[in-house]
Amino acid sequence: MGKAKRVGILTAGGDSPGLNATIRGFGKAAIGYHGMELIGFRDGMRGLAENRHIELGAGALSGILTMGGTILSTGRDKVHKMLVDGEVRDMRPTIVENYERDELDALVLLGGGGTAKNALRLAEAGLNVLTLPKTIDNDLVLTDTTFGFATATEIATEAIDRLHSTAHSHHRIILTEIMGHRAGWLTLAAGIAGGADIILIPEIPYQVDSVVETIQARIKRGSNFSVVAVAEGARDLADAADYEAAQLLMKAANAPAAIKAAKTHVASVIDSQREHTFKLARELEAATGLESRVTILGHVQRGGTPCAADRLLATKLGTAAAELVAEGVSGVMVAARGEGTEPVPLEEVAGKVKLVPADHDWIKTARQVGTGLGD
Ligand code: F6P
């Protein structure tokens, strides 16, 4: 019998329901079924760079299926630009050294878009890396879905349900801001499931007049209240144009000074638009005469136990990843495909964002039940 494979696992990016369920699914299959050894790095990429890890035996994996958060903790560090002792450093050579020192055969990274980019950087540095698609935003390409999304959809839907009864009782407009700075999947899914009257997502810049029209049409029909599901990254036409222009400047910049200036400009545009849901609430109140309130769901959507669908997905993805490691496959994200899984090359995932297409079925569905999309 050959030497047991030794694998490192970590969680990176924002936390998300299902991280522990995925660690457990991978770990149980890797250790118990494939006879591997497993270590867990703390705090995402930073723990990898600092070689802070714990041995993960069967005991550590027991009882974590239903737990929210991540037993390994997480962080948003970038491997090629990490702030260390007040200096920005490229930690890839150190990570390669740690990988060799720990005698690892593979690294399994649980994360979203940022993690896919880090994974590709490490794969290009020669490490055997696999990722598992995590994010409540559901914005990773080439996977049907991501773990965390189903749970966050449940939470946001329940919030919309509860806001409905208070909006109705007070004859108010209630705007609920749902996470998703680039993609509107979560807002759209929860908005449809919760029967929001208006759904605003980043992919469809809205016109305040159109939102007002939908609310006034409802008032005419005797519904003197409205629930508006607003994505964190939704913008009205003018803000969307400013944001687009800033992004274009950023893409065009190629000298260090120009890049720095473009980055500062993008940050200031984003900052000036941060309160957009409150601004919209004021505009709607002024135009319709209905009192308006804002509820920002924020990190509530990322907390707590994963729902059954996410536990199933997490366990399926985790065990599939263990099988791929056993077969010696790396450089891939393990995607969810139909009822199964499929490895897809990291190069095809890193740096891409899955946005809601204009002709997506959920968009048609929302329109056909009379939901306003602000356009
Ligand atoms: O990417 C997941 C996500 O929850 C986004 O929906 C949100 O914009 C972002 O993370 C918030 O990040 P943080 O927790 O770092 O504030």
C-alpha cells in the first residue's frame, strides 16, 4: 500500500451556511472512505501563508453538519497581495514552501469568486488545488448553484413574508435590502418566493418613475402598501451610468498612477451610492404619499444553520471532491450539475461573474405575475 494522501482544506471569503457541512462531507469521505489525512488551515489564505493549521480527524468532523459559520474561520486575503507587518507582500512562494513542508498532495479551498482567483494563482504556482463553490450570491459561473444560496433565499423569503404583514397593517412601502453587490440572484429568488411587489437587481438599472407607477397602480387596485426587494447592488439609471463609466476607466487604465486614480474613483462612486435604498425610500414616499421604511437584512442572511438543500449540496460536493483528489485530479472547481457534480477548469471560473440574464426564466416568471422590475 502506498503512502496515504495528505490534504489541506480551508474556507475563504465571506462565511456562508454550508461551509461546515462541506468540510464534513469532504473530510468524512477523504479520511473514512479514501484513507487520506486531512489538515485544516485557519483564517483562509492567511492561515495558509502563516502555516497555521490543525489536524482534522473524524472527531473534529462530528457534530458540525448543522453548524453555521466555519470551524476553520475565514478571511478575504489575496495570496499575491497580502498585508503583512504593514507591507503588501506576494505570499505565493511562502505558501508553496508550506505546502511542501506539510507534505501535502492537494489543497481544497471552499469559496466564491475571490477564492477561485486565489486558487488559480496557486495552481499556476504549481500546487494541486481544487475549489468548492460557496456563496450566498450564487454568482459563480459553470455551476448550477452554490452552497449557501438556498439557505440565504429561505432567510430573505421569510423576512419578506414578515415585512408583508407589517407593510399591509401600516399602509406603508417597505423596502428590504438583500445581499448581492454584483448579481441579483438572491433578491430575485427571494422576491419571487416572497411575492415582493417590486424587485430591483443590479442587472436591470431601475427608473424611479417606473417603481412609482407600479406602486400607484397597486393603490388604484386598493392595495395601499407595497413590498420592494432591493439588491445591495441595484442602481437607478443615473447611478448605473456613473458606475459603468468608473468601471470603464478602470479597465482602460494601464499605468500604475492611472490604475490607482481609477481605483480611488470607483471606490468613491460606490461610496456615494451606498445609501441608495434609503434614497429610493425617500423618493417613493414623496411621489406616492405612502410612508416608507427600510430594512437591511445584511449578515442575517449568512448566519445560522444550512437548510436541507444546502446540506445535501454541501455533502454531495464534498464527497465528489474527495473522489477527485483520490483520482489525482486538480486545477478544478467541483461544480453542481443536475443531480450530480462535474469538475470544471479553474481558468474557466476565475475572474468571471454569473449575472442574471435578461431572458432568464425567473425574470419572465416575475413579470408574468405582475411584479415590477423597475424598467
Ligand atoms: O459575497 C458574499 C457577500 O455576502 C455579498 O453578498 C456581500 O456584498 C458581501 O459578501 C459582504 O461582505 P462582508 O461580509 O465582507 O461585508
